[in-house]
Amino acid sequence: MIQIDYRDKRPIYEQIVERIQQLIVNGVMSPNEKIPSVRNLAIDLSINPNTIQKAYQELERLGFIYTVKGKGNFVSEESSWKKATAKEYMGSLKEVLISLNALGVNKEDVLIEVQNIMKGDAAS
Amino acid sequence: MIQIDYRDKRPIYEQIVERIQQLIVNGVMSPNEKIPSVRNLAIDLSINPNTIQKAYQELERLGFIYTVKGKGNFVSEESSWKKATAKEYMGSLKEVLISLNALGVNKEDVLIEVQNIMKGDAAS
Amino acid sequence: MIQIDYRDKRPIYEQIVERIQQLIVNGVMSPNEKIPSVRNLAIDLSINPNTIQKAYQELERLGFIYTVKGKGNFVSEESSWKKATAKEYMGSLKEVLISLNALGVNKEDVLIEVQNIMKGDAAS
Amino acid sequence: MIQIDYRDKRPIYEQIVERIQQLIVNGVMSPNEKIPSVRNLAIDLSINPNTIQKAYQELERLGFIYTVKGKGNFVSEESSWKKATAKEYMGSLKEVLISLNALGVNKEDVLIEVQNIMKGDAAS
DNA sequence: GTGGTCTAGACCACC
DNA sequence: GTGGTCTAGACCACG
């Protein structure tokens, strides 16, 4: 479920943060579902528990998970992250579009991509 | 023309790379135009020449500039970077769209953003 | 009467201590009134009796309740905690005021807050 | 300048965060002033550098300092933290006042404390 | 068993 | 020299 790419320049903990974010955002993990314990995931990935710990604390800070000491870490309600995350991604979209525009990419090609990926146009 | 933000988390050389990339992509600098010498830019920005050197090496690796020993550094022809760069950004676009879709963002909102930014639909 | 927030960073027993303190200070529970037995409260809140036990021990240490073996736990006379608690809060008040002063907060704003909250000016 | 209290229940890194916050808020350290390097402070306090590192990262997250890799850590401009910090302290003030009120503390005593500490009533 | 903190020691990127 | 990351191993509070 989580793969570490040691050739990636980004730190391991950041890769874990991003991966779990994806799993939550894409609905693979549901609110209040327990995520792997620090120790278990550390063993799974053959990584030091401290590194997992750092990733989990960052995820909590971002509002994607919440921690119950002695119990484990759990996925937060959508309300804690949905709005902020969508806003963030819209910002990224804007940046990418500006660059694509400067590169002279055809608007049609972009529109096709949007139609292909965003099949559902139902709001949440 | 180039501004360094020391509070930015990214290394200085990376900021320079990105900035010059922008200048080239947006046409501010034209193919075969000479870019500032390592020494001059270092003095201008009051930073270590090694840092500029590293930035220029990266830009050369990416195909945005080429070096002529004893002459200086020059902007490459569009052909050496346009295609690869556009492909890269299209990849980013795809990732962002997938996430926006998962977040339940309305397709209409994305299309509006595309129409707003990509005013020109002329191909390269 | 007592609500546990598992997402709270503070340990459960501390939440219970604070909550019961509030109930006593605000007069909801009167001196010599019996408080729920360890066992009953544990069942009510669906938590481990050890946790309740720890909370009650802390409350006893602070002078808010006293234990009668074989009978249960009871709210102490005001004399055992009122003075110490007030002193403690006056210390906190001082610290906060110093910081607010350093931050350049207007004295008037603070005075307004005091007038708003401390409606009764009857001494104990 | 910074003292660690090992009897304090709070983690060391949190004590450091609070202490440096105080130094900044109270104007002992000025914007853009360099704070001790991670290694130096670690040696000074006879503490592991990782612990200092954690404290500094938290301070950066809170907007009190900014980091320049390879250079050190520096105090942020007041604008990054003044408003939020003042708001936070006003919240603490409110809580304390409510408790003092419930304890039957005389309003006059509180007003005296305010007058004593907040000598300057000049706004920022 | 769970997360939270800390130490000791190491390597890396950056400047 | 500076901060950033990571490992290995330890102890603690909590439930």
C-alpha cells in the first residue's frame, strides 16, 4: 500500500505523508478508520519508527489523522481537510496551467485531459 | 530580474534555476542570447559563485542553456526543452486533476480556470 | 455530566480531573456530596476503572475530594481548596497580563474583558 | 538565557519553545536577529541536538523564527506572530477570568493586578 | 501494545 | 559550520 522510493530526493517521511494523504483523499481509507501503528508500519517498510512517527505527526498537524495515545492513529472526518486541500490543489492547477500556456500547449489538449479524468461532475 | 528569497525552504540554486527557466519559457530571454556570467550574477545577487555554477549546470542538464568555453552561457533553441517540459507539466496536470476529482471538485470550476488562464489556443 | 474527548491531547484522567474540578468550583456539586463510585463512573464512561482511580487520587491530592474507605468519595469543604486554587489562578492571570502587555495590547481592552466576565464583585 | 527544568512534566523541546517565544514576544530578541545554532544550544544545555532541532522546527511552524539552511535560524518579523499570539493570550485571559469569577475572587483584586502590570496603555 | 520523547551518533545538502 | 534527515535503541505515560 505504501512504497518508499529511495532514489527520490524527498525525505522518506514526506513520501509517507503524501502517500497516506492520497489514500485518504481518494477515499481508500475512511474517516475513523485505524491506520497502521507506528511500529507495524516501521517493520513493514523496514524503516525506523522515528521516521514513521514524524510522518504521522505531520499528518495530524495537517488535519488528516488524529491520534489517541495508547490506542493508535485514525483518519479524521472529511471536514478537517477537504476544503483546505481542494483549495491547495486549485492553486497547483493554476500554476501548471500558466506554465502550459506559456509553453504554447494547445488549449484543446488540456480540455481533453480534464474531460477524460473528471468524468463525474457531481459536487460533494 | 532574479530575486532570492532566503526564507524559502528550497535551496538558492534551485530558485535560480526555476527563475531562469521561467524567463526562457516566457520568452523574456531568446534562443542564443547570452545569459549573465557566473561571476557577474554572483556579484549581483551577493551570493557564492559556486551556487550560480550549480544552477547553470542544472539548467544545462535540463537543456535550457548551453555553455561555450571561454565565451559564456547561452539560451538553447526551443527544440531542446519545449517538448520535454510540456510533457512534464502535462503529467503534473494529470495528477492534480485526479486529486481534484477525488475531492469532488466540480468539473465546471476546473473548466472555468482553464478558460481563464489559457486564453491563447494557438499551437506552438 | 462528564464527557471524554478521545482526540484531546491530554490524558483521559486529566480531563476527568478538570471536569470534576469545574463542577465543584462552580457549585454544581456541594461539600460532602457523594461523587460517583470508581466502578460506576468507569461503566458510565466505558473506560478502565484504573483511569478513574487515577483521576480521583489526583483530586484527593488537590484537596477537592476526600475518601472514606468502604463508603466512597465525597466533595471536600471549600476551605480545603478555595484559597490554593484562587492563588494558582491569580498566578496564571499575572503571567498572561505580562505577555499581553509586552505584545502592546491596549489596557482598555483587557479592562473591558474583566468587566464583562467578572460581573459579581462579591467577596467570598 | 534558557533553563531546562527536568522536574517539569512537559517535554524539554516544549520548554525551549516556550522560553524562546517569551524572549521574542518580550522583545529581548529582535526581528532578523540570529538565534543560537542547533549544535551550540545543544552543547550549552547539555542536550541532544535532535531535541533542539524539534523545538526550532516547532517555532518555525508557529511563525516565530525562520530558517536559512547553511546559515542558521533567525527571529521573524513581528507581523508573522503578533496578531495570532495576542489573540491566543486574550483567550487564555478569558478562561482564567471565568475561573476566578467562579471562585468568588473580588473583581477589585483583579483590576488592581491589571493596573499594576499593564502600566503602558499605548497600543502597538 | 500504543504513541511521545530523548539520546548518541551518523550522513547529506547547502553555502 | 549550518540545518535536515535517518538509524538504533531506550524509557515513559497511557489504557
